[in-house]
Amino acid sequence: MIQRLAIFLGSRDGSDARFAEEAYDVGAQLATRSIELVYGGGGCGLMGRVSQGVLDGGGRVYGVIPRFMVEREWGRLHEPGVQMHVVETMHERKAMMTERADAFLILPGGLGTLEELFEVWTWQTLSLHTKPIGLLNSDGFWDPLVDTLQRLADNEFMSRSTVDALVVASDLDTALAGLDAQLR
């Protein structure tokens, strides 16, 4: 059973208000399930929304933020209910989040979100961790990425089992069930 879920997602709200609504709702649902949020510590965009959803629901938030982001005032450093850890590098951030989390869920985001996904996924394929990874694919947001991953496997640049192990779900209940199933 997932107790701590790392979520990678955008530091911007994106072009569709549904992204922000979903991020907040995911946070609120985590709080009702007593699942602690592990995230990148940002206070803006979808990062701010998911953490606010958890906080508003009375849940626990654990953030990991690089010092340069603190200096730019991008984090939720002094907010009640947020346990924040400041690190020096982006790499340290992902390593600490990986250590703390039981599983990973990726919501809409940009380059940073993709970089986080691919780094923790690469670590998984190298057996540096065995924690499950999923995409919350609401309204097919991640369909083009999933198609690309399938093409990589079809052309034997990665194993089919690696692609198949990625949990792809259109709703949070299905995503959490898929991640939980891989923890057993």
C-alpha cells in the first residue's frame, strides 16, 4: 500500500484550467487516503496546486527543493504543514524524492517533468530502485508519449516489459491501484 507518493508535474498551470483542477483534486484525494505527498517543493503552477490540495485536506506534504529555487522564492518553504528539505542540486532533489517515496505518478508538465520521469525510470531499469511509476493520462494527455514509448519498444530500443510496467491510467483510482499492485 502506497504511503508516500512522489508526484512530478508542472511548475506552470498550463493552457487548460482542467490541469490545475486535476492537480488540486489529486492532492485532496491523497489527503483523504492518508497518502503523503512527496514533491519538488514549488509553490507555483500545478506543483502549488497539488500541494495545496493535500494541505486543504489535512494531509502531509514533504517537499525537496534546490537552493537556487529557494533564492528565487519558488518554494513553499515556511508554510504550515509542509516539511521542506533544501538540497544543492536537481540531481539531489530527485535522489531524495526517490528515497522517500513508495511510488511515482506523473501529471502534466514540461521539460522538467519529463526529465524527472525519465531519470527515475532509468534508475528503475538499472535496478537502482524497484518502485512503480505511472502516468496520470487524463483526457489522453500522455497518449503521444505512450505512442513514442511503444515505438521505441517496437524497434527494440527498450524492452517491451519496461514499457508494459509503466502504469498508464486515466483516473487516480486506477493509477493508484496499478501502482499498489506492483508494490506487492
